[in-house]
Amino acid sequence: MEFVVLYTLREGVDRSRVLEVYPRHKAYYQAFRADGGGLLALGPFQTPDPAAGSMAIFTSREEAERFVAGDPFITEGLAEPRTLEWNVVRFE
């Protein structure tokens, strides 16, 4: 079982604010991953609308919640997270 966090930009958040916070978000996810956090993958959806959001995949709910608790996109009020349990089927 894995856990997916879907990020949705809060209404009214300006794209320039997202670009301003992004370097802190990037440093945060790189450090989280380097410290052995259960982050498997993350990234934005590729659409013309930045409000389409992004997602991250984690090995456990605890790791997902720990990540969200410190992510600058969340702590600085830019996005709202939604955590879902994901019954993934992988094909090798």
C-alpha cells in the first residue's frame, strides 16, 4: 500500500508566489528524501493551468503526513493537501 498526496493551489494564489516559494519546497523535498523519508516520487501535473496542482507518492501515511507538515507550499498557505491510500498494481 502506498499513499498519494494531491496538492491543489488555494484559490487566488498568484503564480509568482508559487515560483517564489518553489526553491524552499525543492530544498525541503530533497532533504526529506536524502534523510530516508518515504518519498517515492512527486511533481506537478503538466497542464497550462498551474492550479491543476501536483502529487507526491509515499511509502506510508506517516511519511506523507510528516512531509506535508513541513512543506513550504503548505506551511506558507499556497496549497491544500489531500492524502489518499493507493492500492497500486505495479508491472515489472
